[in-house]
Amino acid sequence: MNRTDRITQALEAAFSPQHLEVIDESEQHRGHAGYQEGGESHFRVVIRAPVFGDMSRVARHRAIHTALGADLVGQIHALALDVAG
């Protein structure tokens, strides 16, 4: 399973989002630090789930990192998050 699928699966299981987009933006970073041939190094996640409604921005980001797990987060160079409840 590739990283995009692992991110999607983990976030769907943890948050049951109403909307979820996992966008691999790696090609936009070709030649920059952290770029990996074949992509899957730079991601943008857009997620909307009621559980985030009462959380602060920091709490939302921490919850996502926890749901993804240290192993998967460690394999990603950049993770941009657009999170709302």
C-alpha cells in the first residue's frame, strides 16, 4: 500500500470525515530538500470532520499526527494540513 492510501485509510478510520483529500504535491518540490524520486514525500491534506469543531489548531494537528503514527509521519518530508470541523 502506498503512502497516499495509508494516509487516507488512517484518517478515515480515526475521524470519519465528511470530506477528505490527500494530495501528493511531491512533483512541485522536485530538486528541493526531502524530495524522493517517485513522489510521496510532500502531501497536502484537506479534512473536514465534526470531531475537529471544538479543537484548537494545534490540537487538530496533533490528533492527525497521532492518527497517522510516528512511522508514517517519519516517512513524509512535508505535510500541509487544512483542517476544519
